[in-house]
Amino acid sequence: MAAANLDDIILSGTNIKIISKHEYRKLLSKHLPEESFKTDTLHMIHYLFSFLILLVGIYTILHTEILVVKLITSIVVGISLSSLTFILHDLMHGSILKSRRLMYLVGLTIGIFNMFPPLFWQRVHNLHHARTGDLDDPDRCYIKEEAPKTLVQRVTYRFRVSKDSFVPIVSLILFSTGFFWYFMGTMSGVYNKDFDKSGRKKYERINRLFKGKAALVLLMELVLILSFQTILFFAVAKNFYNYFFISLLPIGIAHFVAMTYIHTNHFLSPLTGNVDDPLLNSLSLKDFRFSDKVFSNFSYHVEHHIFPAMPSSQYPKVRKLLLQFYPERLQVIPIIDAIKLLFKTPRIYGDFTHLVDLEGKEYSCLLPKA
């Protein structure tokens, strides 16, 4: 896949200028109060409240025999775990606590429940922010050279959320396992040095993130998470029936919510090569007010990519400024519409501004007016 021609900072195949995130940041910073950039320790109240709901929910599930009560409570626990997952995201960006040690320990209390190793999440996610919209972005879709070729690859691809999906509702449900496959695929870049040709662009750089001590810490995190889940199964749930409701279903819900945001935040947008332009390669969403409160304003994703370390409570201020300075450039669409678009488009980049299906038909990525 040929790189975009960035000599004149024009998005390949369009007349749209590419603007660096640093240029946005420089302009917007002048119009934001200083407190917008301070750590939001009050967000820890959100953490404590979500954790309390999770623990009370687990207790309730274990002490009732009524299936409907178990199911409803498990869904509530799943929403709470989803909330904690986005708090983990903010924690690892340093927007809640200043102490790195405390940040990591709090993150670990979430990671053992949602099965996200904090160090893995922090380093790979930071790489995503450093390389957003480029070929070595760990969170991008397939590029043409990586398109499924074997029967197994093509069948697997058709279970992803796209226009090529076998059964759309099944693909949507499989979002609940999406982070497992993402994790397993990315982990191959951590411990496997024998990259095949198609995987090199994404995973060779990830391998360099986990050398020596970091690789050992990640392994210890995995052992701790698996040990905690084992204790949860044998000592707390005591059978698979209870374990499903106190852990597996909530994890599935948390991963489903996270994957829904990740897909809509990036997988409809163009690649921008080695210049990171968040208003092109990322998408913000109009979400329900309840969802924004519970999920730490994760729908404000363009805003987040301009100021990754800013407390999420400040993102509405950034959106207001973006609408003022870049009204024709900022793309914000309802989350339901974004999900519908995922099913109308493929997940393979034919070039920087087009997606292609398995038959080679092109679909334009979401592009701004200017």
C-alpha cells in the first residue's frame, strides 16, 4: 500500500489539507482555561461508585436464585465494568492521578476484573496515539496487502462487523469477544519475533515496546489476572452458572461497549500517513447523555486525540472550540448512525481514503467538507 503524498500536506486522492494535531493543540490551548489541563482527582469518585456497584452486584447475584434478577443484575455489573474500563483508559493517560505508582495500582484493580493488563493497555494504546492513522497504528483495520486470502481468513473476516458480514447481528454480538481477539493478535507482536510479511507493519513496532523487564511485568500481569479469575470461579462463584453471571457476561458487556466505540471512532475514517490529523482519522459521536456520563465522555474522541492527557470532563469545551474554529471539518454523527455505517462498509483499506470489500468494490471513508 503506497504511502500518502504528504509533501504538500494534502490527503492523498483529495483536495483536503492535512493539519497536524500539534497545530490544533496550539490554537485551542490559547482559548482553554488553565484548569482544563489539571488532573481530575474527583474522577476517583466515579471509580469508587462504579466499583461499589460492581461488588454489590456480585453479592446480589450470588445470593439470589431468581434467574431474571441474576440476569438484570449481571447487566448492571457489566455496565459498571464498562464504566471502569473507560476510567482505566483515563488513568493510563494520566488525567486522573499524578502518582504513576498509584495510577498503576488502581488500574490493576480494574484489570483483574475486565482482563485488561494495565501495562499492555498503556503502552499499546500510547502507540496508537503516537501513530494514529498510519500503517503501524495498532488499532487500524486491514490494509489491502493484509486482506484475507485463505478460506479460513475470509470466513473469519466475514464474522467482523462490515458489509461483508455473514449475519450482522451475530457480528455485533461478537463485539463482546472482540478485545480477546485484539489482545491475542497484538500479543503475537509482543512475544513473536518471526513476523510474516502482512503483519510486520503493525506488530514489529509493538515488539519493541516490550523488552526485558516490560515483557516480564506483562507476563506477571497475565498470571495475576488469570489467578484472580480462577479464585473468582472456585472460591466465590463455586460453579460455572454463577461465574457466568458475575464475570463472563459483565466482561462480555464491557468489551462490547469498548469495541463499539473503537470501531465507530476510527474504522470509518481515512488513514493520514505520518501526519496525525485527528479531525480526519478519528470520529466523534453524538451519544446519549447517560452514556457520556457513565463512559467518561469517550464519544468525544477527536477531542481526546488532540488532548490525550486532558480530563475527559473537559472535552465538551474542546468540542465547542472545534465547532467554532473548524465547523466544516469536525465530523460528529449519532452513534446509532455510525454503527449502521459500519455494516454498510468493509473493513479493508484499499488506499488511504477508500475501503474495499472482498470483491474489490470501493467505498469512500468519511471525509469532511474542508
